[in-house]
Amino acid sequence: MVASTNVYGNLVQQIGGGKVKVASIITDPAQDPHSYEASTQNRLELSKAKVVVENGGGYDDFVGRLLHSAKNSSPAVINAVQVSGKAPKAGGELNEHVWYDLPTMGKLADRIADALARTAPADAAVFRHNAETFKGKLTVLEKKEGQIKAEHAGAPVAVTEPVPLYMTDAMGLRNKTPADFSHAVEEGSDVSAQSLQRTLTLFTGKQVKALIYNQQTSGPPTEKVKAAAEDNGIPVVPVTETLPPGKDYIGWMTANVAAIKSALDR
């Protein structure tokens, strides 16, 4: 088994238990999947994999390039964006960060269990039991999201990137970030002075209840936004794109949900 990031690697490990060996290609928060250059070890792992889990949606295109160049390799490929069924909104772009969408992760758990069952039929019952256990934990988290929606529906928030938007949407929160600001930050392009000023005004004018900040990709514009939030007493909730050390997926998302709730409750 090979996963493009440790987020999916952890999911595979939870479902496969001790029955599978998983290699996650990206584990370092400093590594950017959009520009990742694969190593010889990555190529070797993929050439031997029976099942590969990728995010898709343009997030980790290096997986497709590696598989295309691999000889005598035809693993089952599970694409999380395809499993999610998500599509761009009219006139907009796809938010590919589907691991922040809990229903998608439940669908993905089932798809992984099925793929593992085909590679090891004798252990199929174990894989499907583990997937059900994982989905049960997701249900608990989805209820917590629902509780936040019941208490804070419509609450305005800001983000530095679209990373957490599936989660904030499930909570009924309203993203007030100028789209050109978060898009520029995500793409690593220049943020215009006008866009930055409009974003800073969200904090100086106390127009949002929290800033949800991707701490894995920071630069002068996002640091200015973070400072503006802190200077104006607006809570900053850090999020990441890969698993923090010592966390599994459920523990990670539980902490994210709790942090957002704490910020909104202030």
C-alpha cells in the first residue's frame, strides 16, 4: 500500500491494521504536494504497491506521473476527490482538500476496505470491521460539527487558504475572506495590495469571529493577516495539511473541531 500523504496513509493503517504495510510519500509538513519531486525510493514503493491512495483534484499529481512512468505496475488506484463526488461550484474552482470533509472520509474508508479485501480475501471481514469502527468515530465528529452549526450558524470567519472550508461549511460558518486573497496564497502567487487591505479590514473592523490559519504555508501576507487578528483580539486557529506528529486522523480532526468551537465560543 502506498498513500500520497500521511493523512491517507493513516487511514489505510487504521483499516488494514496489522495486515498491511503502508508507505506514505509525504510526511513532512514542509513538503508541498503541488511541487513535490519524487525520489527513487518513492518510485520503488509505487512499483510494488497493490493499492495506491491519492487525493486527486490536482493536489498530488506526482502520483499519476510516477504511475505512468512505472513499468509492469498496475495497482488499484483510489482517488479521494473522485470518491467524494465533489465538483467545482459554478464559475469557481474545486476545493481539493477533501480530507476535511468527514462524509468523504467515510466513503473512502469503505473504498479502501474493499480494495484491501480484493488483495487479501481471507482478511476481508477484518478490513470491513475496521472501516465500520472508523466511520463510527466520524459520526461522533459529524455530530460535534452539527452542534456547532446549531449554536453558531452564519458566524463569519476568515481563512488564509481554502484548506478547512469543507469543515467550516459543515459547521454553517460563513467565509468572508476575499477569494482572490486565499487563491493567491494557495497558488503561491503575489497577493495584491488591494486584496491584502480588504482582508486586513476583516480584523481591524472586527468583522469575523476567527481566523483559520494554514500554518504550513506562511509568508508576508499571511503573517500580516495573522498579526492583525491577534492585535484585534480575534482568535487564530492553526490548521495543517498533513498529520501532526503523534496524531491519528480522528485525533487530529477532533482537535480541529474543538479549536474552532473554542474560538467561536469566546
